[in-house]
Amino acid sequence: MPQTIFTSNSTVQTKIKPAANPGIVRVYIALMKPKIIFLLLITTWGAMLVAGEGKVGFVTFLWTTLGGILASGGANAINHYLDRDIDELMYRTKRRPIPAGWVKSSHAIAFGVVLNILAFLVFATQINLLSAWLALLGAIYYVFIYTIWLKRRTHHNVTIGGVAGAIPALVGWAAVTGSLSLTAWLLFLIVFLWTPPHTWALTLVVKRDYARVDVPMLPVSVGEEEARRQIWIYSWVFYLSTLAPTALRSMGWVYFIVAMITGVFFLRGAYRVYRDGQKKDAFSLYKFSLLHLALLFAAMVVDTVMVAQYPWMIW
């Protein structure tokens, strides 16, 4: 349990008892950030099933999943190493493996590099070179462009850095087809535009943590009022992007109806954040955005399978 202590200048601080080491296996799994991996796999799997019209070979599915876990897990482990100095100062990250003292920082970065090498080899030997290079590009972008270059320099870190999170959709598509089509890029665009309102909603909740370490996330850099306005604007841009696949005849009416309905709920949540500025509304939007993205990709798969059987369903 946290202990409250009083200093000589009457300020109150909270001292967190160090957590017990969960064990070597769990520590290295934590370095990979499994929750983020699962989110990225949803877009990878969805893109694969759309590209294959609902039919993807088990071997291809298995190797692509393994490669995706290795690539994203490796990039996340390197991120742990690069952010170790601020992680130990932020309340929500101080129990990550490195600041908690469960693993040496040199071991974490070595682990991340090895995972990315293995990911490239898996994709290159078991799938195809295009998917291998895309997976490597995603890891490099996340590490060098987002974490090293953008994150601590500009509030545009999320808008530009969102490319890294959208690349797994391209990886999934390339794994099945060996190429990239207009539909693949539309999936990429949807994830890319989903990232800012999703991330900013969370940063509104944990703004103090980022302010403590001078990371210029949008609410810290421009203020909460402007951040809420940007969430509202980007939510509309994202919503319109989700309708583009049907407008461009890449998806049919099943997907269109799901995108319309779920998008309305997303916009309603974004408007509440914009209007009221309550942290509970921001956190609700953040949580719904996770479900929203999953529902969109599930609808894409269902729609693609149905259109393959009934071509008249394409507008």
C-alpha cells in the first residue's frame, strides 16, 4: 500500500513500496508491452482476412502473428530502454521493469534488438520480403522517429508518430498478397487518423505525469482546452476516413452501416470531452476507441466475405 509522508516544508509526497520481482519470464514479457501488441495484432489480422477475403492459410497466419509479436515487442523493449529516465519519474510507469530494477537497461535494449532481427528473419523466410521490410520499418519508425526524435520535442509527436501504429495493417495485407493495394492504404489511413484522438484522450487523464517530465503531449503543450478542441476536430476527420472505403468501393454496405453507427458513438464521446472537459469522459472515449477500432476491422472482414459471395453488395 502507498505510504504518505510529510516533509519539512509541509509538502505531501507518496512513497510507493517496491513491488516484488514477478520473475524473469514475466519481466521480459512486460518489456514487450503485450497489451499494445494485441492491439496491433487486431489490425494485422483484420488486414490479412480482408486481403484473403476471409481465407488465410494457417501457416501464413501463424508466422505473421509470430513475426508481428517479435517486431512490435522488440520495438517496445527498446522504447523501455530509451524512456527509462522519465519512466522512473512518472507515477503510472515507475513500476515498469527497468525503473523497478527488475532488468538491466543494457539487457532490455539487447532483447529488443534481437527480437527485431528475429522478426525480420521470420517474415523474410516464412512470408515474403515486403512484409519483412514493412515490419522493420514500423519498428524503426517507432524507435527513431517517434521515441527519439518527436516525443520530447513537439506536440505533433502523436500525429506524425502515428505512422508506426498504422504500419501493422500494411504488414498483414502484404503477408497475404505480397503487395499493397488501395484498400490496404485505406486501412492504414483509418488507423493513422484514429491514433490522435485515442491517444490525446488518455493524455488528458494522465496530463500531470507528462508535465512532470516535460514531455510535450498536446494537453501539456497547448493546454487542455485546445487539446479537447483538437480531439473534436480529429474525431470528425477520423470518422470521415472510416466511410472512405465504401465511397471508394473497397467495402460494401455491411461495413458502411457499422462504421456509421460506431462512428456516431465515437463522435458523441468526443463531443462530451470537448464540451465538458471531464477526465471521466476522456477516459471513456479512450476505452471506447479501443472497442471501436476492433469493431471496424471485424466489420471489414464480415463485409469482405459477404461481398466475395454477393458482389452486388458493393455500392
